Amino acid sequence: MVTTTDTERHGPPAVYIPFPTFRTAVETLGQALPVKLDRSVFPSQSGAVQGQILSAFRFLGLIDKDGAVQSVLKRLVAAHAERNDEQFKIILKEILEVSYSALLALAKQNGSYAQLQEAMRGYSVSGTTLDRAIRFYLAAAKFTGLDVSPHWGSGKKLNKTAPRSRRRRGTPGSELPDDSSSKNLAGKGDTSHGQGSPPKTITLRSGGTVSLSLSVNLWELEGDDRTWVFDLVDKLNKYERQESSQKL
């Protein structure tokens, strides 16, 4: 049985890496599980993602604050290495039940999506990180068969519907850029590909300019690539808006 104290659960923020990234991290450890984890254990990931994986493992009680591997992680890695999907799901479900007890209680009350957001904020996440944390939880819940409120949908459904509901300028927690930048990303002549869009140029406070030009198929972006691209666009838009407001 998985056991974790409240202090251990709520120290680091809730998991906000994509669920496939989490599973890949566990798979990587199946090659040789160290006694203690650090960033170098995940060489195929970027430095930022390495840190997010370690934070996720701490939140879930898989490692302690110093990175020492806990017995539940050994069980999870062993089940994955043995290709015992059923046992892997059972162990992961136990982990989720302990780490997200507030969400489980809310699910039993058929909580609304707004209530899910509020409850997830209690796990030290906000803004775009809040959206990503919810997507991880819903994907993990679906994978393990964990009960969720009928008002929450599923991780896959949320990804498809979220852009339409969060494309308003200045919406808190939006992971996507506002309407104008979305149109630029899609390109005037091709709305299914991010190709042909004009470069976006901003002037820096200390002098000089920064230009961003994209040549990607937005509909094929997944996981960390999608997060990185849209986070970059959001940062440019935010900087530009701040500069514009200061000039008024």
C-alpha cells in the first residue's frame, strides 16, 4: 500500500508534464534503477523537462526530497520492465489515490470543472501549469480507471476543446496565445499548417529587436514540443503587451 504524508504530497507542485513523458521516464529507469535520481538519469530530455520529471516524482512520492528512490517506484519500474500492464496500472492508481485525495473526494461529489481547477490549485499550480496539471491527472485517471466527475471529461477531449474555450485575450491560465497570435501562427494562406506566417518582431527595452518565425504544422505538434512553442509565443505576446501599455 502506498503511504505519503501531507507534507510530502504538497511540497512540490502537482505533476504537469505530459502523461506520455511520465511513462517514458519510468521506462528509462527500467534499464537500470539508481538508488538516487538526478537530472542526468534522463539524458534524452531537455534540462527543463528533467527538472519537471524529478518534481513530478517527488509529488507522487516516488522519490524523497533528496532524490532517494522509494519502494513504490521500484514496484512501478519492475511492473513496467516485466510488461505487466495490469500491475503497472494498479500501482499507479494507488499512487494517484494518495497524491490526489482532494480530487478523488471531489469526483465522488460530481464536482464541476471550475471546482476541479480550484482543487488543483491547492497542489501549488497556477496559470498554464494548472492546465497542464489537470491534463496529466485526467490522462492518468483514464489510463488507470480512476473515477472522475462526469463534468471533467477526459484528457483527450480536453485537448480538443480547450483551444476554442481559451482563445480569449488575457484569459488566466491559457496555454494558447490570443486570437491574433493564433491567426499569425496558422498563417493567412494556410490555416491547417503554421507555414507562411509573417515573422513577429518586438523591440527590446534595452535596444535591439527579437523576431520569431514559425514553419511548423500546428496540428501535428505534441507533448513537450507543443508546450514549448506556445509558451514561447505567449511570452512574446505578453512582453509586447506590457511594452504597449507602458507607452500609453
